[in-house]
Amino acid sequence: MIWQPLRAAVAIAAAYATPRRQIWAGAALLGLLLLPALRQWLTASMWRHMVLQFPLWMLAGACLAVALPPAARAHVARWNAYGISGLVGVGTVLAVLMVPRVLDLALVSVPIETAKCVALLLAGAALRLSWQAAGLLMQGFFLGNMLPMTTVVGQLYIDSPLRLCNAYLLDDQVRLGTWLISMAGLLALGWLAQVTWMVLRRETPMTQSASQRFDAL
């Protein structure tokens, strides 16, 4: 019974988030991220650079992925069987962008900043197109690699006595490490809650059916 309000909320959100609205939301978010003032604010802090800017670019890509026509989706699905190729690409992009030197270069080099943003945009689209196709097994494998890596990187940022990024102060580096570890924990809990919900949804009809058969006897 406790899942009924959650199911209702998901149904309402799905009805509201139509493909057209998602495309408009993605385009609006992309436009905001391209504003120089917002970019400067996001990259002025190390934790905002990685914890806010990165997910926002990926969210824009995920929303805009809805605009792909059915033929393009079918082509991507053939290349991205079980979501493996897409998730590998997402993991590679995030692993590269967590390197401190890349953050430094993105602040002073326009080509690298552009490549970073495009890579995050594509990673968001790939994640959107791969997540459901991957299923619980591949999702768990992906998160089982990414979340520990994120935790290790966060702990390195906290424990390092030296600044790993020349553009940011040491206390900002420690703050980023704390955020990365916290985010990894929250994502793990969120995914486990999703798995629990899916398992309960599958078991509920079976339980009801068994109860009806027992009552019929």
C-alpha cells in the first residue's frame, strides 16, 4: 500500500513530461548553460563545476534525446544492444572529466571546454537511450563500477595535501570530495529503492493471483 502514492506521482509526472515538453525543457536548459554569466558562476567553484555543471549538461542531453526520430532510435538500438555501448561511453566520458588536469584545461582552452560540453551532452543522451535497455543486471554493473570510482576520487580530493587543480583552492577541493562521496551514496540508495519498487510491483500481481486461487478453493 505504501507504494500507491509513489506510483500515482510517477504516473502524473509521466503524463506531464510529454516528449514535446521534454524537448523544450532540454533546449531551454541548453540555452541557459550557454550563457557566459551562468558558465562563469558554475566554473568559479570546483564543486559547482563538477557536481552542478556536469549533471546539467547531461540532463539537457537526456531531454533532447527524445527528439530522435524512430529510424534513428532503431539504428542506435542495433548499435547499443542491451545499453552496453552507451553505458561504456558514459563511463568513459565521466572518468576522463574527473581528471583534475582536464578541469584546469577546460577553464583556459575554448576547444577543450567545447569538447567537454559536447561530450557531456552526448553522454546524457546515451544514458537516456541505454538505461532501460540495460536492465537491472547491466545497470548494477555500470553503477558498481562508477560509484566506487566516484567515491575513491572524492576521497583522494579530500586526503590530498596539495591542490590537484591549479585554478581552485584546497578547501574547494575538499568540498568537492565530500560532494562526490555523498552523491555516490545517494545514487546507490536511489537505485536500490528503484530495484525494490520494481520487485514489489512484479510480486504484487502474483500475490493477488495466488490469493484469488486460494480463495476459490
